[in-house]
Amino acid sequence: MDLNSIGRAVLIIGIVLAALGGLLMLFARIPFLSNLGKLPGDIRIEGQGFSCFVPIVSMILISVILTVVLNIIIRLINRP
């Protein structure tokens, strides 16, 4: 591989990381998303020198939302 292709790959990876960082910053401002992990049903166990967090309800909610969104997108793409 030559330096030109390596440079392009590094540039593309940097742009993707910057876009991902921007999206995460935008998602942090959405009030509903800041409550994820604090929903009733999310298990948090804390002890002396030990902590365990199992976000059961948050993961179910995210799964349902992503399933609906992806189904809508796939149906729009596969239109005759």
C-alpha cells in the first residue's frame, strides 16, 4: 500500500469519528435519551468495591424502537 491510500483511509476514519461524536453530542441533548438507564426495571447493584448495572428495560425499549425504524426504512426501500 502506498502512502496516498493510507492517508485517505485515515482521513475517512477521522471524518466518521467526528460525525459520530457530533451525533452523540446531539443525542445527549434529547431529554428522553438522558433517562435511558434510569428507567424502572433497570437493575443497579452497588456494594463495597463492587457495582453491577443491567439496563434490561432500556435495552428492550431501544430494541423495539430500532425494530420499528428499520422496518419502516426497509419497506420504503423495497417499494415496487
